[in-house]
Amino acid sequence: MVQEEAHGEVVAAGGAPREKKLNFFQRIALFIRQVFAELRKVVTPTRQELVKFTAVVLGFVVVMMAIVYGLDLLFTWVVQVVFGVPS
């Protein structure tokens, strides 16, 4: 593995000889460095984007609830027709 100097990220170098295995604490430190490097890439949505995404998710949930409710009514009706309702 070769460490890139600009960002401190560790990447595999093609054709490079294998280095010795990192110990437990070095692997944890490497993992934490990589987590912070990935977190720097995260982009926070604007308020308008957040409202739009929330509306899309809520709309999808409402549509799925309607589908499940409709299937429930359909299956209830089929079961009543097939097995009959005891009097």
C-alpha cells in the first residue's frame, strides 16, 4: 500500500511489492483516516433539496400504503368469497 501525501489516503500501488501487514492499532487508525476522508466528500443538501426529497419519500410511502391497503381489501374479499362467511 502506498500513502498519498496530499490527502493522507492509502491506496494500492500497481506492481509494488507487498508491505508487511499492519498491526491491530494501525488498522484502526487507517480505518479512521479513511472514514474522515470519505466524510469530507459528503455534500449537505440545501433546504430546497431537503424539502423536495422529503416530499418524494412521503409520496412514495403514501402510494405503497394505498397499494397494500388495496391488496388487503382484495384478499379479504377473495377469502370471504372462497370460504364463505359463517352465519
